[in-house]
Amino acid sequence: MWLLTALLLVGLGLFSQQVRAAEKTLLVYGDSLSAAYGIELEKGWVALLGDKLRQTHPKWQVVNLSISGETTSGGLSRLPKALKTHTPDLVLLELGANDGLRGTPLKAIKDNFTAMMTMMAKEKIPVLLFEMHMPPNYGTAYTKRFNGIYKDLSETFSVPLVPFFLEGVAGHAELNQPDGIHPTAKAQPKLFENVWPSLKPHLK
């Protein structure tokens, strides 16, 4: 009996250490680009980020609530529950690409982002906003104004802007799936490398 009790105490001690090890939550809130669309989940850039944090910043755990096909409207509707459930210490906000590809009115996109950013600001949750670009075939005016949304939001809410994290991947056929939109498993380390310099200073 004493042996069983001792084993239970040891087990509880190990569990307590694991809980204490992950004291902060990093919430990745995005679309298919962060949901590892078309590839094995453990090969996606978010999984690579989780691996990195376990090695370098063990007090941080990654929660990935990215959904393929997600829009800023869908993200806004899910956000209250996400914040209440996970109480994140930092949010990586990677949305907008699907809105742009669908030609969603720019005002609607910006309004949705503004509502999300306002919500997190009220909760005093730091945010890193991912810059997204549209291909030029959507028209110069729409493309330019779409790209400008992210800079405007960054300045308005005083949040860091992660430069276009598909840089070096978008437009490279060998790094994208047949649809020409979603990066392959081979491209995921590059996506991680594009994100890490902007993220690392905020993990201290």
C-alpha cells in the first residue's frame, strides 16, 4: 500500500512540474496557412514552433486554433470563446488571406480586424499581427489597399507587424502544393524562419 501511495505522489509531483513548466500560452489564430493544410500536422510551421519553444522557452506552450478556410468574420465570431478558454499571454493573428481571395470588401475586413484587436486590447493581451499580401491579378487598387490594412492596424493599435511570412515561398512552384496557394511540408521551415525573428523578442 505504501508503495502505491509513493508512486502516486511521485506521479502527481511530475504532473505538477509539467504544469509549472508551461506557464504561458501562445495562441496561434489563423487559417489554412497555419493549420498545415494538405500536409501532416506535425510538419507544419506551428508544430515546428512548438518544438523550438520546448527547447528554448519551456515555459511557453502553443495552442493552435487555426482553421482552414477561416476568414476575419469567422475569426471574430470564435475569438471570445477562444480567449476565455485559453487565456493566452500572446496571440499570433494570421488572418485575411481568404477574405482577400474572395474579394471581400476592404472595409469589412478592416472592421473585423479592428473588432478583434479591440477585444484583445481590452484584455491586455499582446498581439503580433501577420502581414498578408494579395497577388497582383486582383487589381492594383484592391491589392494596394488590402496590403495597407495591416500597416494601418499595426499603427492604430501599436502592435508589431510580422512581415509577409510567405516571403520566399509564395510564387515558388516547388514550395507550393498543386493549388499554387498552400505551402508544402518542404516550405514549412522557411515559414518558421520568417516568423521567429519577430516572435522571439516577445517571449521573454
